[in-house]
Amino acid sequence: MTTVIAVLMSCSRRRSPRRVHPHDEGALVSTPERRILVVNCNTNAEMTRAIGATAQSAALPSTRITALTPPFGPESAEGYYESFVAAAGMLAAVEQEPEHFDAIVLAGFGEHGREGMRQRWDVPVVDITEAGPQLAQLVAHRYGIVTTLDSTLPLIWESLRGAGLDARCTDVVAGDIPVSGIHSSVRAAAAALERCSRDLLRRGAEAIVLGCAGFAGLDAELQDRLGVPVVDPVAAAVRMAEVLCRSGLQTSRHGAYRPVNEDKTWKMWPPHEYQTAQDPRGEA
């Protein structure tokens, strides 16, 4: 009996390799490279580059971010009409992407196109309008959103309701900050966001979500000023996309997101004939 036990223990030792912690010196940890498209909702190439830089800084070292500017559309999306046109531009930008990608981040807060993008592509599609509030709800009972102009408020509320994220939102407040003016006066934008955030905190919010991709990078400063969690939705969306990829989860093809009927006849779509003087891609 002693001999049998000894043999079993010996086999057990041979079959159980030493567990190596990922941070141990010499550890061989292989993480496959993934490529995430981050699609700006407007045609402002400077903003696309800024959004791409924020996304890359939030991503894992093995994740490659490609920031896309739509081939057509408004320079800023701040209302219904502009949002619908912007959604078509975002879809067109992805249609024209020649290389393989593993996930899509929609960098337009409250903009249309989320459901259409999910029906078109089976890779994970993460909308920053969902990602920011979802993260905020993990660290606070109620949250508030600070955004750009009053004309965007109905779109944001509709997007929140569609995603089931409105119940714990204290309010969405606009700071009267045109998207085109964010980078030209960052100090003024930050002051307006702080003022709106303090109003939300007085009314019961416990965390703040930045309601515009153009606000990327202002979260840390506002968090220091306010003393509560402040969520950058672009960073949140990139990290959620990474989690979905690493979990092996893709968009369901059953029901609402059943694939488009390939036998249908389309006119002028996909819009590959649309070309711009500049490459729509911007590697961060």
C-alpha cells in the first residue's frame, strides 16, 4: 500500500507544473494582439486623434487602437439631424475598413447607430453612451451626466432608456459647450463641467459621467476637484470591449441583431465611392 501511494504521489507531482505568476521574472505570458476600431461620430480629424490617444492609453499593451473619422458628415453632432447623418458616416467608415478588427467602440455620446452597427457586425460593439453609465453604476448608487449643448439632451435620454440605464441617472446637464470649442478652450470647458457636476452632486448624484467623447482626458482633473468618481466613457468603452473579446463573447445573431439579408438590392451602399483627401484612419 505504501508503494502504491508513493507512485500515485509521484505521478501527481509530474502532472502538476509549477504555477507561474504573470509578474514573475521569466514568466511566459502570451496575450493575443487585438485590434479595436474607435469611431469618431464627427469629421473633425483633430478630435479623432485625441480620442484615439485616450483610447490607446486606456487599452492593454496587446491592444491596437485604430481611430476612424467618418468619410462624410458634420464637424460636430449636436442634435437629431446631425446625429442621423453621423450614424451613416460611422457605418460607412467601418464598411471601408480593409483590415481585420476584433471590436468596435462608438465614440459619439447619445448618437444613433448603435443597434445598426451591432446588426451589421458580429464583433462586440460598445457605445460610449452605455459604457460610461454602466461603469458609474458599479461605483455609485446614482450618477449624473455632464454634456455639451441642450440640443443633445433628448438624444442622450433616449439612448439611456433604450439601454435600460436611465433609472439611476439623476439628470443630464448641458454646460453650453460647443463640441468645436472644447479643445480651443480646455480651461473654460473644465470650469463649466465642474459647475454642472456640482449641481448634479447637490441633487443626489454620487458619480459623474462625461457626456462627450471630446471631453476625453478631463476625468482625472475633475475627479480631483469633485472628490467623487468621474468616468471617461471612451476609456470605459475600450476596456469593456477588451473584456468582451477576452471572454469570447460576440454580438448575438438571434432576434434583433439577426444578420442583414444579403439578397436585398442596395443603392449606393456600401458607399465605397466616397473618398476623402486624407486617410480616414489614424493609428494612435
